[in-house]
Amino acid sequence: MRKGRKSKVTKFKFLKSLTGIQGLDDITTGGLPKNRPTLLLGNTGCGKTIMAMEFLVNGITRYNEPGVFMAFEEKADELIVNVKSLGYDLDEYVAKKSMYLEHVRVDSNEKLATGKYDIEGLFVRLGHAIDKIKAKRVVLDSLDTLFYGFDYAILRSEFKRLFSWLKEKNVTAIITAEIGDAFLTRHGLEEYVADCVILLDNRVTNQITTRRLRVVKYRGSLHGNNEYPFIIDEKGITVFPIIAEALQQKSSTRRISSGIKNLDEMLGKKGFFEGSSILISGTAGTGKTSIAAAFVYSACQENRRCLFCAFEEAPNQIIRNMQSIGFSLKPLVESEMLTFYYSRPTLQNLELHFIAIKKLINEIRPAVVVLDPITNLMTEGPNSDIRSMLTRFVDFLKTQHITVMFTAAITVGSIERNPSDEGISSMVDTWMMVQDIEVDAERTRSLCVMKSRGMPHSNEVKKFIISNKGIKLNPIATGKTDSKRVAKENQNLLPQNNL
């Protein structure tokens, strides 16, 4: 018998053009459809022109792909000035013939008076621009000005002509358009013709503005289906996608000290796992920030760069306060081992804070990140949204193998009901509770480890002492001491010395 031949299975690769925009290439799994048009929709002020321009500039500077920007609203000199705040020198690109920039004046009144409309003139001008610089990318901004005031039959025909013509020219194009009421676009036609449709939104919730992005349609390619927040700053656009790679990351067995000797003993006698997440929850005045400072101080002493995100106290106030308990943070800041991020929670929402922190993490590459307190960022929005954003952020930190410590301020009444606040405790690897308790008619700070994944840990409630010599944890002295329980816990911790 003749053996059957095995047919070779060739894996199809969908051609895409990288945008170079942080986060967007992750959501689109590799960029926009190559040599095909993409429709960029949004209301006024959501960032359509800036995103299109960044796509064009990144193509020139990163991927050696010249580009044509044809504007129907802003004049060329106005556009040049407007994008200089992002560091784009369009004059330089034009001089080097890597960009062709032109403003096309469209007089709708003349067209309406004659009753005729034909974009053949646009094809001639656009084709000349593409051939002149051998362009690979094209931006048309915006479609509404180009086709304003014409009937449905003409629009449908001209839209198809435009999109087909762009495909024939083998250019990756972005066409911007205003969002409509009944349809995605004002005309209700473009979204059916385009191969990829991206929707931008600029909404105000509780007096805080948030820009969001959603890939509505992408023919022939998988893509993220959710809404994703994005910001525009002096470095351009950053989109904050959900990160799924955390589940594939290897878990470390290496340990990092908490900076408190007695606490390390409670945690398998070695401290936290590197790359893990830690939550310290407690009422006001129980020493949450002090524990975080001890952790950061110890990590910096071991040459681990740290990022301390403060949402309550100003950095200089934290430095002063921690000096009084033996943690001198100022030299660490001066040596750039410790960096502070300080922002009022009400300046922007939780998502935008996380995006700003993520960008700072990419710049300084810390080994430890502290957010103090995370609950200050949770004043707005439903619990599900908050949990989703925290999950994204923790996943991102795990991909970077960063150890993160959250502090959560809770009220006395919520300790029994929901001591972690917003359900953070289920997401973290180690959870500790600090609170005030009454022992022999005296107010005493206490600390206990509620959970710590992957290691045996003490269940004992310890007395939490803060002095000018640092932090100590001692047994709580009462009339009845369960010595058998303590001895059993110590015995359970002994095998961990071999880890």
C-alpha cells in the first residue's frame, strides 16, 4: 500500500501595519489592516486627528513608511502648530519628503448649486501626493467635510469609489469621521464599507473626563471587544488594554523581606514572594503607611528600585513622618532608588491614574510598587469597574515581575462586613489586617495575616508597636496564653527553611 502523503498546513498570516501607539497594537493584535482603509470615528475633542497623525508620524520614524496627510478642515500651518506640543516637527518631515501635508478646501455651496458631485479631482491630487513621496500610509481628515450636504445615492457611490481606490493604491489609510445619532457615522454608510472601524469616545462622569476606545469591526482579524481608556499627553496617545499574559508568567519562589523581622517570621520566616501582590487593610491611624515605608526602605537597601504612589499624603510629608520612626527616605530619593508619584484622586479617574503609573513604571523599571491608599481612588464608579481595573493593573505588574503592595483604608463598621473594601482581598496573594483592639482596657494596635498563598503562615494576632527605632511585632500579653497553639505554629513553619 502506498502511504498517504501528509499535506502541509500553511498558517495564514493576516497582513497588518503597526501603529506604534501604546496599547492599540495589543488590542488589534498587530495593528491596522495593511493596504486597506480604517475608519476612525468619534465626537468632537476625542482625539481623532491626533491619533491619525501619530499613526502617520510613527510610520515615518519607526517603520520607514512615508505618509500623506490630507486635511479638509484644519489648514496645514494650523496643524503644524497644533501637533508641536506632542514633539512632532512636521516641517522637518515635509522637507525630507517623508510626509506630504496638504489642506484641501471643499466649497459645498458651489457643489450644491450645480447639483453635481465628483471626487475625481481628489483622486488626482491624492494620487499625485502618494506617487511623489512613495507613500505607504494615508490620512484623510475628515470625511464629513468632504461629503457634507449630499444625498444618499451619491454618497453611497462615492464612498465605495473612495475606499476601492485606496485599496488599489496599496496604502494603509485612516479616514476620520464624526459619530452619528442613528448610525455610527453621520451618513450611516462608511462603517459598512470600511474593513476596520474604531470608535473613540470622550465622556464626562462625575465631573471627570475619560477618553475611551473600542474596535467596532475588524474584517479577517481577532481583536479586543471591550472599551479601553486612553490618554493624550505630551508623549502622545496611550491605550490601556486588559493584559492576559499574567496567567502564563512563571511564579517565583524567591523571597523579598517585608522590612519587619517579626513579620517575615510570620510569613514562613522569609517574607513575601517576589512578584506577588500584598494588601494591608485597616482603619485610620493603624500604621498602614508605616508598614509600606518599612517595605520600601528595606527593598532600596537591597538595591531594588521602588515606586511609591501616594494618594493621600504629599511625598515631603511622608519623608518627614517616616524619619521619626527610623526610616530615612530622603537619601533614597536623592539616589533615585526611590521615586514618588503623587496625585490627588479627584484630578482624574482610576483608569487614568493607572495609565500614568504604568508609563512611569516603563520609564524607571522598579522592582517594588506601593499604592497608598488604593481606596482613595475608589470613590467613583461601580464595584465591578473598580475590580476590573485593579485586575488589569495587577496583571500588568505580574508580567513585569514587580512586587506590589496596596494599602486600603476602611472604617470600623466595615471590618466585619467587607474588611478589604471593594473585594481586593480575593485578588492579592498576601492579605494583612491592622486594627485597634482593646487589651486590658488599653488601646493596642494589632496585626494578623489573613492569608498568604503558597506558604504556611502564622494565624496569631500580634501586638503592633511603632517607635523611633522602627516597627516590632510582639505577642499580645493576656491572662490566658495559648502556648500549645504558638508551639504548633512554629513547628509548622520549620519545613519552610528548606524552600
